[in-house]
Amino acid sequence: MGNFKEDLGEHIGAVYQTVADELKSWFDLVKEIWPLLLLLLVGLVVLLWLAKPAPPKKVLMAAGAGGSYKVLGEQYQTYFKTKGIHLELVPTNGSQENIQHLIDRKDPIQAALVQGGMIAVDNLSGVESLGSVDFEPVWIFYRHKLFDEKTHILDRDITKLKINIGPQGSGTRKQVENILKLNSLPMNSPNLLSLSNSDGVTALERGEIDAVILVDGFDSVNVQRLVKNPDIYLASFTRANAYTRLMPYFEELTVPMGGFDLGKNIPDRPIQLISTTTNLLIDDRLHPAIQALFLEAAKEINGKKSYFAKAGQFPSYMNTEAPLSPEAKYYYQKGTPALMKYLPFWLAEFIERMFVLLLPFAAFAYPIIKSIPTYRTNLAKKQINTVYKELDKFEKETMESFDPGKLAQYVEVLNAMELKILNSKASKLATADCYSLRNNIEFIRNALEKEMLYKGKGRP
């Protein structure tokens, strides 16, 4: 037992001494090369200052107070939460307000869902698109027997019907006004009502109004209420192709016969629809990693097969009213960033950011680190040269004013020089040069003691 304790004590002592020696060695090294380390630190600070920051933990997004935008925003919010990012949804009155949030450079909102056709404003500076994420058809629902169903609703009976076209400032109203303008129909007719979408749907179901126009997704609550109501009918845009030519942000969609209810064959004929798109717009200052996260969310949520869209159809750059962000362009060309496929979002982003940061730092640091051995040797030689200069000065002064009575003082000065070089790092890094210097000191010491070179110097 005693032997074991002794052995253990010896091993612990050896470990302690090894660690202490290693730390002392590193400390001594740092004292020697601190200017190079300072230069590396300055370079790293500059790179950190120039490098892109970490993505924010909180992002504000303008969605809507209700309808499909609110539903979609909540789905994005859930997806972001799984990635450790809080997506705060800001209630708004719709697309027009959403885009104004992005145009205002002082507004903290950095993402918004905006309807196609609402984007073409005079100044879009600083606003970019991540692409379209869904269809938003124009739905014209009406009560049966109100007009000749063989005639297009927007060609004839529009001025005779009480139609809700949405409140002022809403995306629905803006789209309806564009459609009315194309058909040379009045936009300020008293029969055009300004109820909210949900109020308009309720009024139609009660028979208080004749028709309602909605611009919303197929899965929205309002659309589903009317699609499932047997007393409500859906008008067809028989000239849908013309609308898509005249308003390029519109797409042509079709509801096939029986597409709502095969058993009851609803509708009893194919219905042609025109549809704008839901577009994901951003402030161009939004962190690239958050942009990529939005696109991944859109792929996960909107990329599935839906009533009108094929699997993988969204997200895509279908609406060109706003320029595509460089991050989205890369995404559409290359797909999901490689690291995001296999690593958690925070880790993938961190590695990418560190790679971008460390690559130029490595290029900067490599020649400095490589020069450390040379730097130490040059520092040693500088110490040796300093003593050589002292020795040369000492010799010249001694030859000019040699005094045999001061021999002990002369030797003491030479001994101090030799001790100085022995205690310097040069004795380890430039051993040969140190021995040469010591030989020269010894030569002068011997010459002084024998008065060989200095005999008669300094005497009258």
C-alpha cells in the first residue's frame, strides 16, 4: 500500500511539473512574440467588425388580421420556433399596409405577405422578393337566378347587383378595381359595397346582398363557407386568358366539373378562374440566414400538393413586380444550402459564418504565424548585436583612456556584458553567435589583464 501511495505521489508530481514547465514555456513564448500576437488580435477584431453579424433571434412579419395570411403566418411562426427563432406576427389591414411597412426604412418589420398586383408602387427601393408561395384566386360568389348565367357577370349585370368588393385599402378591393377598369365599368357605383370579407360572406348567405368578390386562398374560411353552401354559386371567368395577358401578375386556374363535390357534381361545369399570388417580400437588410429559413419554411409549408398547386410548385418566382433577392436567386438555382440539409439551423449558420470569417483570417494569420521562428531568431540576434555595440563602445573608450588602476572596473563591465547575454533568450536561440560574442568578450578581458593592446594608452 505504501509503495502504491509513493508511486501515485511521484506520478502526480511528474504531471504537475510537466504542466508547470509547459505553461512556463508558453508564457515565455508569449513574452517574446507579443507584438505578433497583438497584430493577430487586431486582424481578428477587424474581421469581426467587417463580418456579417449573427442572425437575430426575433423577426417581425406583417401578415393580416384574419384570412389566409394570418393562417399562413401562424404556420411560418411554428416552423421558425422549431429553429429557435421567434417570428412575431404583426396584425395589419392587408397587402397595401404590409408593403408600406417594408418601404419605410425605419419600420422594424422585415418580412410581409403581399398580394400580387399590389407591389407595383412608385418606390420599391430596399424591398426584395423571396418568391410566390401560394395562389389567391379571384372568387365571385353569387345567389342563384340573379342574372343570366350564360352571360359573364362582369359584362352585364354588375351595375344591377349589390356586390361586396371589400373595404377600402384591402387587396381584394384593389384587384376588383383593376378588373372593373379593364372592363370599362364604374368603380364608384353605389351598388359596390365596402364590407369586410367575413361580413360580406355573412350578408350573402342571409340574402342581404347579391354577390361577393373575394381574393383569397382555396383553404380560407370564407371561401370554404361559400363553396360548401348549396345556395351559392361560383362565376366563371370565361375570358381568363385575356386577363392573364393584360395583367401579367394573374395566372389562369381551373376548377373541374365536380371539383368541389363529385357526388353532387358541384360545380356542374368547369369554372375558369384568374388568380394572383401570395408573395413573400422582405426588407433587403434581412439577414441572409433568415431569408434562407423563410424559403425553407415556404418549401415545407407551401411546397406540398394543394388544390391548385402541384407538389414542389411553390415557392417560385412567378411574380416579377419586386426584384428577387440574391439569397433567393441562389436558393432557386442551387437548392437548400448543404449545411442546412444535415445540421440544425443555428449550427449550420454558425459554421457558415465562421468559415467566411476564418478563411480570410487564416490567409492573414498564416504568414505571421510562419514568421514566428524567424522573429525569435531575429530578436535573439538583435540582443546579441546590442551587446556587441556596447562592447565596441567600451573597447574604444578604454583604448583612448586606459588606466591600469581601473582594471577591476573594466573586468566588472565585461563580466556584466557576458552575464547579460547568458541570461538572454539569445543563449538558447542563437547559441553559436552567443559563443562567438563571449569569445570576443574573453579576448578583450585577457588583453586588458595583460595590457597587450592597451599598454601605454591613455598615458602622457
